[in-house]
Amino acid sequence: MPLRKRWRALDRSAVGAAPDRLGVYELGDDDGTVLELEWGVLPDELKDAVSYGPRGATQVRWETVQTRAQAEELAAEHRERLD
């Protein structure tokens, strides 16, 4: 199951809009297919994704969490559902 957030364009404006918090994020293609699911401090992760993300990634969506344990748990839960 994907994150229940709307897609945003994967560009510098998304990096600027991301809160400086831990979160789980998905990178998707133009059709909304999830290409990658990761977690980390959102602005840092999205900067890397804009520059080095998977080929075809044009969209991003995220969900913030409070702790590293929550991020790992949410990411694992969503990875299972994607597989």
C-alpha cells in the first residue's frame, strides 16, 4: 500500500516544502508507480533524490514521523505492501 499523501513534483520546490523532520518518502514515476521507498530527514533525503534518485522518478510524497523507530517501522510496513 502506498503512502496516503498526494504526489508532488520531484524538484527543488519539493525540497523547500519538506519539513525538517524525519519521514518516510516514496519516489514515483509519471504514472504514480512507486519506484523507491526510503526514510530519513526529509530535506536531506529529497536533495539527494533530486540529484541522484532512481531513473524515471518525477514525483515524491512523504509522511513525517517522530522517531527513527517509527520511520523504520512505517517504511518496513509499506515495503511489505508494495512487494
